[in-house]
Amino acid sequence: MPEIPLAGFLLEALGAVALALMLSSLEGKRPRAGVRDWSLGLWCLAAGLLASAAASRMPGASVRTPVLAVAVVLAYWSPALVLLGTWSRWNDRDVPRERRQILAALGILGVVATLAAPLAGGWAPLVRAGSRSAVTLAAYLGAGIVLLRRQAVRPIFGARVLALAFLGMATEEGLFLGLLASGQRSSATPSAEILIEAELVLLMLTGVGMIAWLLEEERESAIRLQDALHRREALSAMGTLVGGVAHQVRNPLFGITATVDALGARLGGDGAAEPLFATMSEQVGRLSGLMNDLLDYGRPIASELAPQSSSAVAARAIESCAALSRQAGVSVELTGESSGVSVLADGPRLLQVFQNLVENAVEHTPRGRRVLVAARPEPRLGQAGVLWTVRDSGPGFEAADLSHVFEPFFSRRRGGTGLGLSIVHRIVEQHAGHVEAANHPDGGGIVSVWLPAASAGP
């Protein structure tokens, strides 16, 4: 196999270091899932290239073999970290346990391939580098195809560039594997110099894709933040307004309720008037419920927040809705693994969030079915947090309603005030969290609530 020039190794290593430093700088300004893996992958690439170049110029096998083993392991780790970072960035979720398992397995594979290579005689380069190229080819090819297919669902320019870079790397690895297998260059195979130049171009394309992806997310995040601020200002003004109106209406409503009760007691024996008083009492009760919802919507959270156990809050909400669920013939089950995670919150207001969600889910679930409440730790944008989901077994949300379910006074339920989910949205936003509504793939509606975890520090 032709010797790959040292200058190509050094140039590619410098390019990887430059990209790693740029990603580290972006990561330092705002931590995001996957970016650290990208940066570590590029550092591994640079270190692996330098170790490989050093090993090729070492005379003694006793010194060369350990250095070569390090180079092979780093060559396995580099694409694995880049691909793992891409997955984490797409799903906005780091997977440290899976990262450790993958790196440990690839490290063992790299050491075994290096130690087994001398036993293969003339096939040593193919055993040592060919196995890595085959695994990398399959990984890059699969990742590129998946990213391109997902563009139809969530178009991101940087991800599209990264997908093209991955497909190019898969092609380059295939050519390199062919060069290793042939043992010498023919007219149909590119030279090592051309392969190095192709790797440099693909490395730059990978960097462009990563940075473009992050900058595009930064722009979208700024737009979402601006929209959220405008929405929050509008909802805050509306909350103040409806809270003030509710306070003004509450006292006259109490007077009307007392008058209806007094008249009902005085004319209780009048059979003709009894249906009228029943109707009046029912409507006054509805008005009282609406006033309570309006007061809840306009009420701010407590100024002093305290740590709240994520699973305990959900359990208390389920317990408070036990009578309603028994009456409806619906079981409510709590699952998850967030018992050790706390959030900083106004306890009664946070409890109200899950009471509203569980009650809403029970009302939309047919008799004999169940409501699933789950809680699990989930970091977002580098911040620890807890994700709760409340899933019913009903027909789910209408597609046209998903963008309106958290708007005040929007309701498809007969007799509903349309403020239950609006109160949930307002309380969650007051706690710097996020709430989303969707339809589960297996049926039923699902509402997800994410809140940042309480700081472990003092």
C-alpha cells in the first residue's frame, strides 16, 4: 500500500483542531446536546492522525505497536462520537451511558484488531485499518441516509450538509477499503494523496454542516424567544385583566347565589317554581366555576419557590383525582424513574398543573381504559430537567386544534370553560418550563410538561 504523506496527516489534523476549537467556543457560550461529542470526535481525529503518523516512522515494533493501537482506537472513536453527537443534537438529548458503552466496545475492538494484525501477515493493513473502514463506512452511510430522510419531517440546512458529508465519507471509506484490499493502486483506484485531499474537503464540509446547524438553531431560538416574550406579555396582560374582572364580579355573584338560595328555601314547596330554581342554581354554579378558573389564570406564582419532588407531585395529583377516576371507571397509573429529581416550584400551583392534566385525561378516556402518567429526567439545551407526560386513551386531539389547545377559552368539551389547559400553560411558563400537546402514535392524546431541575448547589 502506498505511504500516505505526512503533510496530509498534519493538514487534516490542523483542520480537525480548528473545527474542534470553534465548536468548543460555541459550546461554552450556550451548552447544547451533542456539541461536546462533535468536539471530542474531532479531537480524537486529530490525535489519531498524529499518532498514526508517528507510529509509521517508529523503528521498533515494541514501541510502534502501542502507539498504533492508540491510533486505531482513536480512529474508531472519532466517527462514533461525531455520529453520536449528531443523534444527540437531532433529539436534543445527551446519552452519556450509551456513549461510555459504545466507546468501551470500540476501544476493545481497536486493540484486538491491532494485536491480531501481525498474525495476518501480508493482510495486516486490511485487518487493522480495513475493519475500521468497514464499520465506519456502514455507520456513515446509515447516518447520511437517515438524516436525508428526516429532512422531510424537520428540514435543517446544516443537517442536510452534514448528511451529504457523511455520504461522502462513506464513499471515501469505501475507496480506501478498496485500496487496502488491492494492496496497490491501479488505474481504477485513487492515490493516497487524492484520498487525503478528499478527506480534507469532507472534513471542512462536516464542519460547515455542524456550525450551520448550530447557527440555524440559534436563529430559530431567537425567533421563538421573541415570539414567546410577546405571547407572555400578552398573556400576562390578559391574566391581570381577567383576574381584576373576576375579583369585581365575584362579590355580586356571591350576592346572586345567596339570593337564589334564599328564594329557593322560601318557595321550596312550589312545584312550578322548583325547576326554575334548579336551572338558576346550575347556571350560577357554572358562573362560580368560571370565576374560580379566571382567578386561577390571573394568579401569579409564589415569590418564594421550594424544591418539589417530581414523582411526589404527580402522585399527589393522581390521589386528588382518585374519586373522579373511580366514578369514570378509568385507572390512572404512574410510571417513571425521576424519584430522585426535584424542581424548584410553587408547590400548590405545580400540583394544580397535574390535577388539571389528569382530570382532562380522565374525562377523555373511555370507561375501562387507563391514563398513563410518566416522569423521567431529561436534560434540554445542556440543562438538567424533568419531563412529565400525561397520556389518555381517548380519540386524541383534532389536528386542527393542536395549535389552539392552550389558548384561553378554547374548548371542544360541552360545558367546559376552556381555561384548564390555559392555566397549565401559564403556570408552566411562570416556572420557565415548556408544555406541549400531541397525539401518541398508538392512539390517545398526550401532554408533555418539562421543567428545569432544582440546582444541586447551595
